[in-house]
Amino acid sequence: MSTNNPSDVDFFLSQMQGVKPIKVEEKVVLAPTHQDKTSIETRRKAATAELAKDKNFLSGEYIEPLDPLSVIEFKRDGVQHGVYRSLRMGKYQIDARLDLHNMTVEQARTAVFQFIKDCMTNDIRCALITHGKGEGRDQPAQLKSCVAHWLPQLDEVMAFHSAQKRHGWVGATYVLLRKSDKKKLENWELHNKR
């Protein structure tokens, strides 16, 4: 710790007499401030387009509309009949929920993609997506149709089925997700102990 004696300060000042700052050459040449507006706009659009590209591959193309009261269902090969039946009957504990009401199709697309990724990160096996039936709208069952189209595109989704009445009936969907590697290992260790 320094005590700042007057003699220390005087000594420092005497040693610093005649010292001049070192002149540093600029290493970066700055562009003139009068840049071409089209160049700026082109770069801005390119940067925005790059940000807009995400890892969300769920298609935003035309999706065949479903009837508002139709049941949606999907099961990958390898999902046991009893497991799918339990999902259909709403027997699994719902560990996560996503409500898509009042979202645009693009907002819902982003939300569904992120929701499934978050579920996998948190080792969630069964989730519920509430999309509504869309009755009485200009485009009925729009979000429901999109969810039915998007979920099979996600490898993490093993199966899905319209929910039971207590969970929203045809306005909601149960989603069964594949086990994470961590859960598979825990399950293997549990059942293979000797």
C-alpha cells in the first residue's frame, strides 16, 4: 500500500520531467462518414437476413387445413401400442405445457420449435400443446393444422394425439418425446442391476 508521502510525489514528478507521450500510429483506417446509402442498406438487409435464419426447419409453406373437430394423431415406428394407448388416454403426467392461443402462425412455429427443444433439454417425456379448435374463424383450425403438420418433422417427437376432454379435447394435443440419452442410461441402470 502506498502512503503518498510528499517526498514520494516530488520524486515521481522529478523522474517524469521531460517525458513526452509516445505517438501511436492508427492501425485501423476509418471509412469516410459520407458512405453510399445503398451500400449501408444492402449490408443492413444482409445482416437482418442472417439473423432471421435460425435452426427452425419447421415448414412455413402451405398446410392442408383440418376440420376444427378432427382428432389429430401420429405414432412413429417402434412406439409400443400400450405406450401410445396410455398417451391417447391421457394417463401420462404432463410435465410441460405450451399455449398457442392468440399467436400468429409464425409465432406459433417458433414457439413449438423452441418448446420441444426446451422439453428435451429438461428431460420431459410428455407435454401438452394447446392450440385451440379455431371454430368461428375465417380460417378454422389454422394453428391445429400447423401443429399436426410440424410435430412429425421433429425427430424428438415419438407420438402425439388429441387430448382428453379434461385437457382440452381436440383443441389440445398430447406430445410424447423420446428419452434423452441421460434418461436411457438411468433406465438401463435401474433395470439391469444384479
